[in-house]
Amino acid sequence: MKTALATITLALLTFSVYATQDKKITKIRITGPGGYPDETTIYFDRDLSPAYSAPEDGPKAFNQITNAPNIYSITTDNVFCNNNGYSDLSASEVVPLGITTDTAGLYYISARVITNFDTTSVFQLEDRQNGQFTDLRTSPYALWLGDSEVINNRFFLHISRPVYFTPVTAGCANNDGVLQVDGDNTIQWSSAYLFDTLGNLVTSQSHVSGSYSFTGLAEGDYRVVLVFDNYMAVKQLGIAGTYVVAQIHPSSLIAATNQEFTFQSTTHNVTTFLWQLGDSTQIGGVANPSYSYYTPGTYEVILTASNEAGCVTQTSVFVEVQQATGITDIHAGDRKIWAYNQTITAVLNEEISQGAEINIYNTLGQPVYYNPITDLTTVITLNQVPDGYYIISVKNNKVETTKRIFIGN
């Protein structure tokens, strides 16, 4: 017995020395009717062979405990191993297993340890005598075995290679992103679901194997759910995009001659800015320019935003410039905007005019909230938006005030 224990200890020591960070380990356990377990360790790493190779592989030291079973892997050159190494799982592997029993009864075979394997690798135990496959990720395999049996070439562990995902960038229209999927041909997933970041189902496919794609995708984060019998594998993935979004938020919609406007932009995927200010003036390369007009009138301010991918968008806003007399004078201190967690508060110290409103935009310039302003104090709670920075726009008396604040916990 001491010799057997020494052999096992040596095998475990040599097993731990020859390893890389990519090493994947599974321990296949058998438990007999007396409750005695036994295990064999199978691992996958670079530059390994399924043939026996010392000291990476360790021969089986059979236990002599009464009523205790033994389980072992069998190399391609027919060596019974306590631990056995295979290649890096760039292709699916089939590992022959052997079993000995010391008493008749109900036995359970399970995958007790699954370490460092991709979630899309499927573990199946094949019983060739019964023609049955069991998914060891979700349940053990139960079977009746007789007394003093030596069983080889009946049980085989099938482990599929991981599913590989390749995202293809969405273009300027933001509707042509692709998620290419390269699966193991030995596995057919019953369903493949694609969800967006809010948990909405985007699309699904049934009975998929090998290579297939999810097409027509917009930029964003996605969750792929693959279903195999009772097992579910989940992968978080992202599609990049080149489409551009731009919005203009002027400091005011009306000002006096020689009074400065600030044009704040909220953009996405923009690297180049060109502002046309309506009086033949152009400003380039600036995201948030300031400008004063010397002549009264109504001016259309146009922002042309683009990027290196050739995507372009254009947006505009009209501002009114009047002589200094007769203009509603709104001071910065008359308006206060702040947020605490998901609650936004806007306080005005001025008369509420008809058409007063509050708008909230995300950093892509997309509106997430709108409501008319009817009271001097407006309190808004946004429970359904992700944590992040938002632009709060308050419009009253033809003057717009914007503020960038963080909403969230």
C-alpha cells in the first residue's frame, strides 16, 4: 500500500511541473455502491501526445481497498494511466476509459473537476455497450456493474473543442455587423440565441453545428447562449462600429449681439468636426466651439461630423441673435441641476414660460427622457437606464441650459 501511495504522489508531482497557463484539467470520478470513489485526471496542454510519455503522464496505481472501484484513462499505446495528457484541444478529443470493480451494484461516473475549459466545450461520456451519451457537465452517468469486472473499450470521454467567435465591424449604416461562429462539427447545439445588452432577443438559430453567422447586427454588446440538451453555455461578445452620431446643445437658443454662444456636441465614433455657423464662418477640429455674432438674425449652425472610416453625419440647430435690449436675462445661478443615484433634480428661479421642457440624452446623443416643465422644481427618477454620464437639457424662456452629470449608484 505504501508503494502505491508513493507512486501516486510521484505522478501528481510530475503532473504539476510540466504545465502552461493554458492547461485544462478534468477529473473523472467513479463511485461504487460502498461509497468509495476513485478518480483519473485528464489534462490538455500544448505539445502533448495521447501516447504514454513520462514524466508528463502517470501510470495507474490500483487501490486494494475492498469494494472500491478503479477508473483510469488508456493511452493510444495501451498504458493505464492515473493522469494522462492530450493536446491543447484545438480539435475534439476522445479519451478511452477503463474500470475495474470489486463488488456488484450501482455505480456513478461524473466529471468532478472541470478547470480552465471554455464554457463551449461539451463533456460527454459514451457507453458503447448501451449506445448512450451522457452530458457530464449537467449530470453523472449511473449504471449497474457486476463483481470483479475489468472493463476496457466500453467507456469513452468526448470533449469538444471550444466554439470560436469572430466579430465583424458594423459599417456606417450600423446594420451590417456580423458575428461569425466556428463550432466543433462533432457537436450539434439544439439552439443558439443572441441577446442584446438589455436582454432582448435579437435572433436565434436551431440545430447548429460547424460554421454559421449572426448577421445584420448593430454596434453593441451581445450575449450568445448555446443550448445542448440540459447544458447552457454563455459568451459575452461585442460588435464594434464605425457609424457616427452627433447632436448639438447650444448654451442658449437666443442671445444678444456680441454675446457668446457655446455649442456643445455629444458624439459617437467622431474624429473630425466641421462647424458652419450660418454667417459664412467655419470652424474645424473643435468639438465644442464658442462664438459671438455681431449682426442680429436667425442663424443655422451646422455640424458635420465624420471619421476615418468615411462615415459622415450632419446635424443643425437654429439660434436667434437680437439687439441687447429686450432679451430675457437668465443668469447661470438661476438654474441648478444635479443628480443623486438615479434621481435628477432641476430647480429654476425664473418664470416658467409656455413650451418649457427638460430633455435627457445619453452620450450617443440618443434621447432617454422628455417632459414639459410645469413647476420651478422638477424631480425625475430613471431606474431603467444604465449607469453613466448623461446630458441634461433645460429649455425655458428661449434659453437652453445643458449640464453633463453622472446618473447611477
